[in-house]
Amino acid sequence: MLGIYNYTVILTYIGFLSGFAGILCALEGNAAWALNCLILAGICDVFDGKVASTKKDRTRSEKRFGIQIDSLSDLVCFGVLPAVIVYTLGRGWLRAVACGAYVLCALIRLAWFNVDEEARQDFDTGRRKVYLGLPVTSAAAVFPLLYGLCILFCWPISILSIFVLLLVAAAFLTPFSIRKPSLSVRRKPKLRGSRRLRRKERKGNDANA
């Protein structure tokens, strides 16, 4: 059977299905559920790379497949899904053009990222530390936040969503540097012999007493 089906790509597949479910919810007019699916897809994307890195014996083909399938999933979840959500909030040809521009910018960025990531991994097998431009996955935070603020402050989401969509689309292709957040927690190094030093201090204090 073609493809890879081990645990390293399970979260990517779940995230993709969540994005597809979100598109269906948006088309049915349920923007809230569509945004929940977008958030779930974002959570899956945060951890899928971390899970994949635990498999130390991944072949070169498995790594390249992971890059490709992740970007294809991202295009659906964070490119198509937000555009469909915004389009269903008002419809119209102007909104359709804005949504099309957003999806195109997401597509270009993801294609560029694939080329750049494969080139980087030829000489650096570690995790990426810096992104150029706004990552496409940031849509999982931007649009739910916009929706929540519009409901909280009674802002016109139908109008604001278009401006935010175009602003995010432009940020996808703007080459500014963003440091990639790390999920690892640094532990304080333990000093060797600390227990022995404590014992000596206790003995010294007992003797002085």
C-alpha cells in the first residue's frame, strides 16, 4: 500500500480530517464549529513534529513524506478552511477574490517552505529554529481570536474578517524572521556532589553546636 501509516504521521492525518470537517461545518453555516475544527487542527500541527522526532530510525523517504504530507494538510487546514469560513460570513465577489488571494499566498508559502526545508536538512538534521514570514499555521490562532473579539465587543466580523484575511496573507510572504517556539522545558543542571556538601555542612554545624 502506498504511503506511510506509522505513528509519526497519525496526528497529521487527524489534523487534516479536522480541517476537512471544519470546511463542511462552514458550508453548513456553523462558523463556531468550523473554528473549533481549525483550533484542533492547530493543536495537532503543534505536536506532530514532536511525535515524529521520537522515531530515530526514520528513513530519508519517511522524512520527505512527512514534510510533504504536513504541508498538504496545512494547505487544507490553514489555507482553505479559514478562507471558506470568511467567505461564508458574507459571500460576494469581492470577498471571493480576497479569499482566493489568501489561499494562493498560503500555497506559495508552503511550496517555498518545502523547498527550503529539504535544502536545510541536507546539511542540518536538527529542528528549525527560525521562520521567515508568518507561518501558515498561525491561522489556527488568528481567526478564532478575531471571532471571539468580535463577539465580545460586538465588532462587525463580516467586514473585519476580510481585512484580517488579507493582512495575514501578506504576512505569509513577507520575509521577516520569527523565532520558532520550543516545547521543551529546560531543567536546571544538578551539581555533582551537592549531597556530600550538605552532609559536611550539617556535620560542621553539629560540631559547632
